[in-house]
Amino acid sequence: MDNETIILLVGGFSVVFGAAAWVGLMAAPAWQSYGPLWQRLAGVFLSLYALAAFIVVGVGLGAAVIWFWDRLSV
């Protein structure tokens, strides 16, 4: 297996497990917390903001690791 295939597999598994974590930990509790359909949909929609925040933090930490990699790998 070459490096590009490994990178694509890691990225794919990250997306799948991240989506599963969002559904299990954020979307499902938001769905179950409300009664009417519109409130359930609004709760799931608002949980997307938390998902976006987690994505921004993860990309920022990844960028910091890449930026400081030469200082970290001693």
C-alpha cells in the first residue's frame, strides 16, 4: 500500500467515525429532547453548529502540528 492510499483510508475512516460520533452523541439526543417535528429538526440543525466548531478546532490543531512539526520531532 502506498502513502496516498493510507492517507485516503485514514481520512475516510475519520469522516465515517466522526459522523457516527455526531449522530450518536449530538444529533440523537437533540432529536429525542423535543416533541414536535419542527423542534426536533431545529435541534438537529443547531447541533451542526457544534459539529462545525469541533471541525474548526480539529483543523486548527492539525495545522498547528504541521506548522510546528520540525520543533516537535526532536
